[in-house]
Amino acid sequence: MIPISSVSIGTEEEELVLEVLRSGRLAQGPMVERLEQEFQDWAGTEHVVAVSNGTVSLVAALEALQLPRGSEVVTSPFTFVATLNAILEAGLTARFGDIDPIDFALTPESVESVGGERTSAVMPVHLYGQGADMLAFDSLAASRGWALVEDAAQAHGAQVQGRQVGSFGVGSFSLYATKNLMSGEGGLVTTNDAAVADRLRLIRNQGMRARYQYELAGHNFRMTELQAAVALPQLARLEAATKRRVHNAERLSEGLAGIPGLELPTVIPGRTHVWHQYTVRVTGESGRTREEVADTLTERGVGSGFYYPRPVYDYDCYRGHPQVVIEDHPVAQQVSEEVLSLPVHPKLSDADLDTVIAAVRGAFDAN
Ligand SMILES: *Cc1c(COP(=O)(O)O)cnc(C)c1O
């Protein structure tokens, strides 16, 4: 079976983890600081604050912006549920714009139409590894006085007009086991605002400035030294791994071109794509459902996934939730029924990619 994702852990990780174990210091310390420093150099933001996972990094980002309680954060309806849960956890209300079917991200126009008096922040999601339309979000947020938070959990290193995602607003990255940069669990918040960075550090550590000096009601969002020891060698290899993802995506796109009813992913001019997922759309024109295609792929030993099968709020636990505003989002609704992600991870060989291509072509009778 060719899996939809796969991790590479080398001797560098083993050695650093051993170094941490032998040091006897497992809670946040010098290794975490080193990860923050190296990610800061790599991402080009002035401050990086490491936390325990990518969900609390969104919570911390929202809390550090001191948004009025109950105010609305406008985000994408087509995302992993953590985006929504973080807004609720931060005591804010979630509202949604609609997405663009090409970059799969929130559109600035839809945010403009739902944003109003109660809006305090806009939170685009850089889905699958391609940046959202950040120049437009940047100027929209600035002109309306809204904070800008980027859910960059899937997009480490992606650029929009030469700037890395996470550098436009307060950025939030996940280091979960399947992400492009991983430490099993982990998160990184990026900002160019020193006051926000200062609050992030307080929020992470019980609101504590100095020993037993509490300045706000905080959390324990700290990252462990073991997590940082896994992430550091991964960060050193991230550039090469991303190059391989780009190569894999290009090979898939060449091999899958010209199948009626199969829409291939597009890299928008002025942006780069780090290919966390290679996601196609199986449209009505194909005469097939994506479930049928996925079943055929499974029979042929190729893993695939539906990211995500429904708009994020389309579950009973969010219907009628006092902090969730549900409206109609026709593009997100349709796209969520069509998407199918194929393996693109850096451990795939060219022969694996050819197997994926042949299996997909077979599923469409397009050999
Ligand atoms: C993975 C992910 C998160 C949450 O990260 P965790 O580290 O799993 O908590 C948030 N948003 C998106 C879009 C993600 O893909």
C-alpha cells in the first residue's frame, strides 16, 4: 500500500532526543529556544513562540491579540476542525466566508460581505500548502481595523508575493505527525509585533512573568524539549523535503493531465505551493463519485483521503452552538463533496508516483 502520508525520522533525531534524555531536562528549555531561533531565521519573522500543538497555537494567537470577548472571527468553512475549535476555545464567535475553488482558501470578497460591526479578526487558512490571497487580506484587515491571524498549519515555507506565510499577520504552524514539519505534536506562533510576542510567552506559561508573578490568566501551552529535539533535524531537512514534494506534484500533474471530470490542483501566479496535500476534484463530468475513485485506488494499493468531507460546521455539535454562525457557503459545500487527496509526500519514489498515476487513470478508464 502506498500511504497518503509518511514520516522520515533519522539518526539526527535519535541523537538529539538522547541528548535531551541524558540532560535530565525534559520540560521547556534550551532545545525549545533553539527551535524558536532556527524557525525565526528560516521563516523571517521577528518572533517565534513554540507551544505544545497547532490548535493551542491558534488559541494563543487569538488570545494574544486581546480581541473583545464574543466578537466574530471570520474564517474558512473548508478547513480542519481545529481552526473552528480554537476560535471557540478563545471565547470568540466563528463566522465564515466562502472559498475559491482554485486555491481552496477563503476569499477576501466573501469576508468583506459577512464582516461587520462585530468582526474583530479575519483568519484565512493556507490549505494544502498554498498561501491564501494574503495581500488582499492584509489590506482588507488594515482598512477595517481587523486583526489578521494566519492558520499556516499546512503551509510551512509557502510564499505569497515573495513573503512567507505567517509573516503577514500572527501566524500559526502545526508540527503534528503528518505535517510538512513535524515533531509528533507541536506548534509555533510567529509575529513581528513585540507586544504580541510578549503576551504569547505569558499565555504559554500560566501568565507568569517571573516566578509567581502572574500578569494574566494563562495556560500551560509549553512545548517539551523532546518535541524540539525531533523538530530541529526535521527543520534542517525541510527545504529538501519540500523540493521533493514539488517534484512529486509536478509528476502527478503531468501524468494526470487531460482526464475529463478530474480537476488538477493549480499553483496561482505569485504564490508557491509546499504540497502538504495534492488534492484533485472529481466533478460531475467524470460520471463517478470521489468515493468510487477512492475505492478503486484502495483496490490498487494507493492510499487517498477526503480533506475535508463537509464544511467544518456541518456537524450536530456546531448546529445551534451559541458561538457558531452558520450561513450558506455553496462553493465550500460543493468542493467538500468533490475533493480527493493523493499521496505526494517526500518518501514516494518516481515508480510509486507512476503507480499512483496508473491507478487514478484506471479509476477513470483513462489508460
Ligand atoms: C493540523 C491543523 C491544525 C491543528 O494542528 P494540531 O497540531 O493538530 O493541533 C489547525 N489547522 C489546520 C488547517 C490543520 O491542518
